[in-house]
Amino acid sequence: MAAKEAKSGEPIVIKKYANRRLYHTEKSSYVTLEHLAEMVREGVDFVVRDAKSGEDITRSVLTQIIFEEEAKGHNMLPTKFLRQLIGLYGDTLQGFVPGYLEASMDTFASNQEDLRKQVSAAFEANPAMANFEALARSNMEWFENTMRMFAPFAAGTMGQTRPGEAEAEKPAEKKDASPDVELDDLKAQLAEMQKQLSTLVKKS
């Protein structure tokens, strides 16, 4: 979904004051982190700036939103993934992580839209399946496997040679899995999810 912008075509500016209050400049009103989280879900593009210095602090505010969501029990980030991510801070590969994660999430989001359509079609075919919470619990293992698509990067790249050392690499050494392999795995998991949904429809 394309991000929605302010009437001027620019991202909406949210000002953060020293008292931690957030001010929506377009609506001329104060908002909360929950409001910003809802704006993200609706695809509204915004930037958060320090009211005094004008510094762009969007990244830290978005991180705070994630922290708040996790604290509420809406856990999406596996502990293993968090440990691996923390371990990459200060590593020589740190600069590659943002692009890798962004590309991985773009791929997941693209497949996620197809999954939503499949779930919606299943609900329309059988209204008795409207209890999505039960469906989500029954497929928790599938979601956990999907999140593991991040893991090969942290585990595999730790053993990669640094620039200039490639010549010394032995031909017989095992190469890291390519992004295409990870994408194929994700597609296989999506296919399995569709199969499970079909089975549930037939049983209902």
C-alpha cells in the first residue's frame, strides 16, 4: 500500500517536545504513540522532528512504538532473532543489515498480501471460520518458520571472508544460501499455509 502524504505532497511533520508530547502539525493537535502506530498501519507517511533542534528522530520514535507493542504482549520478534540482531551491532557486516532486512520484509509483505486474500476467500466461503484468532493459533508454527527467514543471514554471514581474503577460500568450502533459496522456502511455506486453509474449509 502506497504511503499517504500530507496535502502538500510532503510527509506529515510530527513535532516531539521536551515533555515527550507529540504534535501533529497538519491537524494542529497532540497525538500519542498509538496514534502514530495507527497512521503507520493506514500507510500515512510522516516524519518526527525534535521541536527544538529540528533533528529527524523518526527512527527512534518508530523503535519506541515497536517496544510499546511488544510490551503489550503483541510479540512478533523472536528472542533468537533479537539476539542475532544485537550481535551484529558493531560488526563489520552491520552496514549490510538494514538493506537485507528491508528487502526481506518487502518480500514478506508482498506474499502477505496474497495470504490475506486467501484467508478472506476462505472466510467468504465459510462464515464459520470467522474466528481468526483460533486460525492464527493453529498456524503459529507457520508464522515462526516465516520469521526464520532472517536467521540464515546472521548465521551464515558470520563465517564469510573479509574483502581480500576471497583468494584464499577453498573451492570445496560450502557457500552461503542465496536469497533465491530463501525466497523459495518462503513460497513453500505460503503454499503449505494455503493447503491448511483449504483443509479447514473442507472440515467446517
